[in-house]
Amino acid sequence: MSHADARTDTAAAPALPAATVLGYPRIGPRRELKTALERYWSGASDLAELEQAAAEVRTRTRTRLVELGLRRDDASVPSAFSFYDPVLDVVTLLGAVPSRFADLPAADGSVGLAESFVLARGDEARGPLEMTKWFDTNYHYLVPELGPRTPIALVGDRPVRELLEARADGVQARPVLVGPVTFLLLAKAEDGAPDGFHPLDRLEDVLDAYAALLPRLAEAGAGWVQLDEPGLVVDGAVPAEDVLAATRRAYERLTAVTDRPALLVTTPYGDPGAALPVLLGTGVEGIGLDLVRGDASRAADALGDHVRAGHRAPAVLAGVVNGRNVWRTDLDAALATLGELSSVTGASVSVGTSTTLAHVPHDVDVETALDARVRSWLAFADQKVTEVHTLATALANGPESVKDRLEAARAARRDREEAPGVRDPRVRERCAALGEADLARPPYAERRPLQDQALPLPPLPTTTIGSFPQTPEVRRARAALRRGALDQAGYEAAMREHVAEVVAVQERLDVDVLVHGEPERNDMVQYFAELLDGFAVTDHGWVQSYGSRCTRPSILWGDVSRPAPMTVPWATYASSLTDRPVKGMLTGPVTILAWSFVRDDQPLADTARQVALALREETVDLEAAGVVVIQVDEPALRELLPLRAGARPDYLRWSVDAFRLATAGVQPSTQIHTHLCYSEFGEVLGAIDALDADVTSIEAARSRMEILPEVEDAGFDRGLGPGVYDIHSPRVPGTDEVVDLLRLALKHVPADRLWVNPDCGLKTRRPEEVGPALANMVTAARALRS
Ligand code: GLN
Ligand code: ZN
């Protein structure tokens, strides 16, 4: 009997595969998808070529996963590809486009691939769907916009086609989709939706569409379908009772569908808490738990209760291999967790990853330039698949059957514990000696007059956030340095030339507080990682950030210290070119952690303190070199906010302490700036205030200063620079527009504390846009001064 025939018998759900992963990097080991997408967008290729390239990435993924030990015949291999973003995929699957895109769907409501890119990227006529961070990761998804009348129906068939494609390749894949509840929790109400409307109001429509899809997947041979519901691990704006009610309704409805695949519902990124018993009550056949973030004992209790109440236990996919970091798994600890789950419940337990592997690079074996000892401690996506397979083998055949592998994992962990640099006594002593006094500056009321004296500025002073356009010459010089065609001295000379231009431009534009433009920084975190001890960088460790954009996070493996000044020569060089103040420019401790892969063998707070201490040395050196304004960027402060409310106060305490440690070593006359972007500051406003920076710049232009009433209410009483120039768009704001925004700002911020600046750095903009935009910004500030 073929697999497809077995499908119609829903009473006997197929067993969950013994070993699987929730998802795999989508971009390709050589970023093949990125190349193909960008070629298509630039007009250099057509849709057929793009489809072909994507099909090759998918085939390669399946082949690789099977090579690494996943079975090809039992739904072990996830079918989790996406051209751009899995949330966008649900939007197109359901034809759920906001009204400003009503022209995109075809007559039958379906949205083509080319049209889906218009949703993702916008066009001349309209802005794209908003993009925001996916849970507490650095991945960005597209935010669905739903109203009471947004079309929602099953209009797409990509999951079916990709399943058939896998089958034709001889692989019984498992389709993966964002689940209906999470889709709605991530959506926002479309502009113009009536007050009180919430996307969850559309639950029944979304369920109808998912219910229509399931039999089609079964018909195409799916034994299982995976529905990801990370929305269930967050304390968000929707009251918990409503989330639980929606969850119950959703899975009662979907389990009632006849002729469907078995349902594997996963709750990655955290602990499902009260949602787990609710899911169990609906009778879904499989539950995927994140046992890295989530609590295994609590899950075991919930499963035990369910069984004791006389119900059949679902199959459990135990996510014991971390999908979010790059460290080899402690296989002994993972086996203990697996044992706990199997013994308490008597349920069948399979081995999986905590989340998709899309958050880690493909393969550590290609990192030949990485220190061999550090490399031996690491596991990227491919190594993690092998770990899953090893654990599943141990579970099935006993640990003896994989004893060499278990021993190798133990040896690597031991080696990591003992390796020089992992624990540096000098760093530890210095951290231990820190006290409250190291975190505090004199009150702002005392600092302000000293700063006004040291740094005479007009009212409404103008500045920028740090980076200037990374011109082709800058990129070319960096590439030449990498290739060896340019030596370090030649590279630095090219960068100095760029700094001189940037300084001259700002003087010409009459900006008050200058920046050096950051040309020497490939990336605001990696630049520091390369100069600090305790970090390693990879050559190929790309991770998707959004769409075709990837970042290459550094690896923080040991105690962090600063062997030498990192930014002082650039700052002093820039200062030497002008009589105006030039800001020293640093990335803050939380952002450095958020955008790196961080060691997992000590609390994040301890690691943050070490990074902060290194930055503190840098601020002190900058000050000694005559720099009177120092900016420490913390754009990721909001990103690391824990998903559960209970964990937030502790996080906010240590993250604020780290910033203060980094910045409180300077004289009261030195002005500390900070910068935050990526909106949604609401929840962290108290913490932003507690950073105690003299000046805080925040993104505010696109939302037209929406945040300022809240900032005012939070009692913020130091300098504030709400952005007046949306740098995410090539548009040049007019002088009147900037004046309007500043007038709005003045309603909430007194004139003697208001700064005038763009939303963020200008790195991604072109000089032709930046010149006129800054000119208008300066003119607007001048107009308001008089
Ligand atoms: N100083 C950085 C820049 O201007 C800040 C970037 C950011 O906030 N993401 O590029
Ligand atoms: Zn920014």
C-alpha cells in the first residue's frame, strides 16, 4: 500500500518520524537564492530562471538532509522553503492582500510570485508590507494587514506543488506552514479598519482556508503537516484567554477535517505554558516542543495529566537541539531530557530541533579559516541534523549504539571548558571588582551645564546617526583588501579620504555635531568583534535577515576584552579636520550580543558585563583623546526583550546596567548619546530613560512622532532626537515637512532639549539623496530657531 492510500485512514495516525528538524536554511549554502532573487529583481533574469534556481535550492536541501541521516520515506524531511518570508507565504496562500494592493491578485484571487514581491518590496505607487522582527530573533517577517473585508480563502497551491516536487524526487516531505493562530497574532489591523477590530476576528475565515488545504495535502501524499505556532509562547497585546480560546477553536476545527494529514503543531522559541494543555485537548496528533527555551518537566507534567485523564498521548517531537545557536549540543543532557519525556508519559518521543535551523549558517566544515579548536566546539545546521540523528539512534537502540559520537561530543565540551580564553582570570577579576558606583554618573542637572560649557551649541542642534553612504569606492576598497589587492595601509588611506569628504560635506551643510561616517565598518557589530578578544568571525556563516538580505553574525566564544583602542584613531583623525565636535561612535553591549552567536555556558548578563567593560575602556580613551561627544548605539535593546512578561524585569535590569557600565566612566562634561531604532519602543521606554544618556535619538519620522506622547509620559527629561528623515526610503523630505515634524515634536519636547537628526544611519542611502535631505533638515532647524 502506498503512503497516499494510508492517508485516508485518519484513525491510525502515522508515527512521527524518529528524527527531524523544524526547518533548514532557505538561502542556500552559497546564498544561491539571494543571487537568484536579486538577479530577477534587477531585471537580469526572468521568473522561470528564478523558479529554476529555487527548485535547485530545494532539491539540494532534500538531498543534503537525507545524506545527513533523515529518512526519505516518512515525512522526516521538512518542506519549508520560502522565496521571501513564510508569513508572506500565508498571505499569498490565502490571497489576503490589503486593499492598497487589491490590483495584484488574479481574477481567481490567487497571487503570483512576481506580485508577492510587490507586497514585500512595494513599488513606485505604494509602500510594502511593514517588516518587523520575528520573536526575539534578528529575522524580519512581513506583517500581514487585515481588515473586516480583506479577502481570505485558499487561493494558492505552493505547499501542494512543493510536496509533489519532493515526491517526484523520491522524498516523502512534510509541509511546514505558519499556523493560523500565529498568522493572526502577527497580523495588524489594516489602516481604516473599524475601532476594536482585531485580525483574530477573522479566525473562522482563516480556518476555512487551512481546512480546505489539508485534504489537498493529504491527496498529494502528505502523512504529516507541520503548523508552527510560536505565537503561543509570547505574552503579547492580545489577552491570554483570547489566545487560548483561538487555539482551542483552531485545532478543534482542523482536527475535525476528514481526509487530512496528521497535524504536528509546534511552539518554537519558548514555552507554550497554558497553551499546551489546550492543544492536547484538541486531539492534534503531534506536538513539537522547544525544550531549549521551554520547560521539559512542565511539559511532561501536562502530558502526564492528559494521559491520566484517559486520553491518548500525542506523538511528541522533542526539540532538544538548539536551532538558534552554533554550539555543539550537550548530548548527555539532551538524552536525559528525552528520557524524562518518554518515561513520564509513555508517549512516543521523537527527536527534533527547538526551532527551524534557518537561524544558523549551513555548515561549519567550510570554515577553514576559523581557529580549529573553536571550530571543534561548533555545530551549524548540518552538524545539528547529525546530532538529531545521533540522539534518535540512541533513543531507539540505546546509547551504546552511538557511544563514539557521545564521547566525541563530551570531549569537545570538556575541551571548550578548559581552553585558554574561555575564562580569562584578568577579565573575571575586573568584573568582580565592579560596584554600583561604576554604573552611575552625577545627575543630569549637574552634567548639563558642564556640557553646555564644553560644547556650545545652538538650540535645536543638528546631527546624524553615524554612517554615511557606503559609496562604491568604499566597497571596492574593502573588497580589494579582502582579495589581498590592497594592503592595510592602502585601505586605511582610502577610508581616511572618505572620512575627510564626509567631514567636509557636513561642514558645508552646517551640521552642528559631526560624525566620521563609519566607512571602516563592514558591519556595526562585526567591526568590534574583529577587534575584541573572545570573538571569532566566519567566512561563510550567512544567515537570512529578511528577503535576500543576510548577515554574518560573529561568534562570541570566550571572555571578552579589548587588546587595543578600536575607534580612537578614526575619531581623532576626523576631529583633526574640523573645529566642530565629532561624535565618537560605538555599538552598545546589548546590540553586540543580539547580533552575534553568544556563548551558552554563562548567563547573558555576565557576558554583557564583559562587553560593556571593554566599551567603557574605549569611551575613556576617546575622552582622553579629546572627543567630547560619544554615541553608544543600542538599536537591539527591544529585540532581546524576553517573550514572557515574567522574565522582562531581570533583562531590563542587566541590559540597562551594561549600558551604564559602558558609559559611566567618562567625565560629566562628556556628552553621551544613544540611538535606538526598529520602533515598538513602548515596552522599553522606562529602560531607555534608565540608560541615563544625555541625548537619545530614536526612529520617529515614518510614524510622524507617534511615540512622543508616551516618551513625555515616561518622564523623559534629557536630550531627545526623534528622527525627522525616514532613511528607509530614497525620498528626500522637504524643508516644510521637517519643520512640521519638528513642530509636532516641540509639543512634547522643550526646545532646549530637542535635537534634529535622521531616523538612523545613512549607510544604505545614496549621496545624491543624503545631501539634499540633510540640507533641508538643517534649513528647517534654522528656520525654527529664529
Ligand atoms: N551608528 C549606526 C549607523 O549610523 C547606527 C545603526 C543602527 O542603528 N542600526 O549606521
Ligand atoms: Zn538606527
